[in-house]
Amino acid sequence: MNKLFDISGKVAVVTGGSRGIGAMIARGFVEAGVRVYITARREEELRQTESELSQLGECIAVPGDLSSMDGVQAFATEVSRREPRLDILVNNAGATWGADIDVFPEGGWDKTMDLNVKSIFFLTQALLPALRSAASMEDPSRVINIGSVNGITHPHMNNYAYSASKAAVHQLTRHMGADLAPEGINVNAIAPGFFPSKMTAHMLAFEEEVAGRVPRRRLGDADDAAGTAIYLCSRAGAWVAGHTLALDGGFVANAG
């Protein structure tokens, strides 16, 4: 039974791995014996996370800005130079923008869509040779895209580009999941609910009220994020492809 969730010895990339859900997943992977590459735009914060996680296992920071095609290609080139075989890619890097519908700016829309959707597709594309090298039908390579419950239900916030981008991530996951599964690459998504992070910091002042909207009556934590990612990347999740798993304490079910 223990081998069902064993991912030791694998190599993973976690984008946006310096904080929030990305750091939670990266920590879980490192503790499970995975060599983990993390990337983020802010190098000081990235190096701090690298230092912390390196006390638990193998964590390697590679600074990068995935908001542009040049940044995506530069990061993919560096990863491929170091690791010709890649078992796991977690596309977590993301951005949000809030503004009333009458004044929502094109710049905020483009920034959100480029990082949340465009970079996922083109980074996965650039790393396909490494993912294919590690893939087999018995033990597929894994791609996990981080979506959001905001892409499933009405967010009741003015984050129009964010909710649209996350719905796009879920559809992209279905599309890529069906196309790449025959090659031994499983593509799935996790749609988190409320987790403590910089992106949700404005809501944490009302944590009790927010938790009260969740049937499980609490926010998500590091074990929830890491455990779900480990499941999808282990033998236990080897037959899951093209799906979006709502990791939300029942929030989506309660919304409908």
C-alpha cells in the first residue's frame, strides 16, 4: 500500500514555488524524496524558500519570469539543460487583478491571461521533450495545472480576468489531458478553494467569516495541497487524466 503514494526519486518543477500553494506543494515533494526545481520572479524570496526546503531534501531555485515568451523559453532551456528527464511539472505561477467592470484595464486583463493561461501552455510545450523522456504507460509523467474554484463558480469579486483565466485552465487541462495521455503524460488540474496566500491576504482579515462559507469550516492547509499533488503524481493517481479536482472543503458543492 505504501508504494501507491511513493514518488521518491522523481524530478519535479514547481512554478511560483516560492510562496503560497506552490511552496506548499514543493515542500511536500521535497519531503517525499523528489528533487524539486522552483521558480519565481522575485529572487530574494525564491532563495529564501530554497534555503528552507533544502534543509528537508533537494530543492533548487531557478529564477525566472514566466509572464513573457522570452522568460518561458529561457526557463525551459535552463531546466532542460540540467534535467533531460522530467517526471512532474506543476504549473502554479499566477496573477490576479481586481477592478470594477466599468474600468477594468486591458493591461490587467493581459497580464493575468498571459501568466495564468498562455505561460502554462507554452511552458508545457517547451518541456514536452523532457516529460516524454520520463514517461511510460505504467508510470506516466505528470503535469498539474493550478486552477481555482473561481473558474467553476461565481467568485462574487471583481476579478474578471482571473476567473476567466482559471476557467480556461480547466478547459486547457481537459484538452491537453486527452491529447497527451496516449503518450504516457497525465495532465490534470487542482482547483483550490480558500488557502492562506499572498493572493488571498485581503480576505484573511475575515478568516472566520470565509471559513464559515466552507462546509468543512476551515481554510485549506499545506498538507491538503501537498497531499493532493502527491496523489496525482503517484501510482495511486496513475489512471487520472484530464480532470480538474476541486480542493475546496466542499465549497463548490455548496455553491450549486
